[in-house]
Amino acid sequence: MPRTPEQTAALRAKVAQIQSWYHRIDLGEGVETPGHFRMADYLRHYHFPERMDGMRVLDVGASTGFFAYEFERRGAAEVVAVELPSWEAHDWTPRYRAELQQKSLNERQNVDREVMVDGFTVVGEGLGSKRVKRIWKAIYDLRAADLGTFDLVFSGAMLMHVRDPILGIQRMRECCKPDGRLIVSISTTLADQKDPVARFVGEWNQCNWWQMSPACLDAVLHCCDFTHIDHRAHYTLQDVTGQFHDPTYVCHAFPRQ
Ligand SMILES: C[S@@+](CC[C@H](N)C(=O)[O-])C[C@H]1O[C@@H](n2cnc3c(N)ncnc32)[C@H](O)[C@@H]1O
């Protein structure tokens, strides 16, 4: 149903109240979230099914929700979007965690609300979402016994942020139906490297641990019981200013049939 001018103005005001947006998302009638990344420009590299009618989809590390709501738009019956319960719940390096703990409780709660919570909620309201549910968990805590299994599990640009990406992939495999698939993208500075290598990048600030070569991701997927890998793609993610460039590898991994 189209919004009234008053509803559009109210939505615009809610969007403007949030200082930190990851995704730039078109909410219709001239309202757009002012995020860094317009992922709609890169969708073709992910080779998602055009229609997802009837599918259960798990979006791990959903941030402000571009992909979760895109899966709903494509007809998914149910989208479960996973996000960390707080900013502090990231796998921070001990050095950065010590810095974080210097901040007041109030400051930390503001970051949680601004970065982790409100944007996703406002986008859902703006799009009139009905079939997307968010849960608060780290990737390590995704268990099929709690969540069931999914036709499609998606992890976009988040495995670099986890200290143990292999356990993360194991958990996503557990949540994948035998005839389902995992679609995963990683940032990689090692795209030309033919060997299955991972470079430790924990010396960078904040929350980065491993830059895997595409061959490394493929090898990890194989050892985590994904027998077939397909739809490999490479692209360079840029932010809306064009100043940030992130070489990205995407692939689809299929479990043993
Ligand atoms: C760079 S953003 C990517 C957002 C989105 N998936 C995309 O591709 O545009 C990474 C997201 O992963 C989440 N994240 C980081 N570590 C995580 C973990 N251990 N478990 C679950 N989510 C995590 C972050 O909070 C953030 O929302």
C-alpha cells in the first residue's frame, strides 16, 4: 500500500535520527537510507535465485538488512536475520576491546542502538516487511537444533570479522538443508593467490582476523562438508564515495547430497 505524505515524512524523520547506516536502501517515495554501501548495484555478482518463493533463508551478519529484505522481496517464506546482540559481542582483538571498555556504559548502549538495532527495524517498517525476523546470536551459536535448517544460508562480508571462520562455516553447514546451499562472500586481498592461504590481519584496527584467498575459502568449504562449489564471482565493492575499494569473492557451496 502506498504511504501517505505524512507517513513518508515520518519515515524520513526516523531514518534521519540514525547516525550510522551500513546499507544504502531505497525505501520508496524518495526515502533512502544514507548508508555507505549500495548493495543493489552488486546483486548480479551473487547469483541469488530470482524467486525464492517458499524458501527458508538465514542471513548471517545482516547489519542494516539490505539482503534480508531483498530475500523477502524475492518471495522467501521466512527470513531469519542474525545479528550480534551488542557491539561488544564482536570477536574484538584484545587491544581494541581494552579501548572499548574505556567508553561509558551510556556511550556503548548508544552504539548498540545506532549500529546494531535501529536501522534494521526502520528499514523493515519502511518496506512493510512481514516475513523477516531478527535473532541475536554470534555465528558460533547457530545450531540446527534451535533454528531448524534452511534452503539458503547467506553470509555476506562477515567471515573476515570472526576469529574462527572454520567453526563459523561448520555452524552454517549444520543449518543448511541437504538440498540447500550456502552463499558466501568475503573480502580478499589475495584474489590472485592460487594457494589456499589465509593472511592474519589482526594487526589492523578493530575487528578483522583473516583474509582468505578464494582457494582457501573453497578448501575450508570442502573440509566443512560442502562437496560442490559453483557460481564463483569476483567484484570490487566500493562505498558510495568511491574512495573505499574492497576486492570481493562470492561463491555458492552445496552440501553432500
Ligand atoms: C561488513 S557487515 C556485512 C553486512 C551484510 N551481510 C552485507 O554483506 O552487506 C558484517 C556484519 O556481520 C556482523 N558480525 C560480525 N561478527 C559476527 C559474528 N561473530 N556473528 C554474527 N555476526 C557477526 C556485524 O555485526 C555486521 O553486521
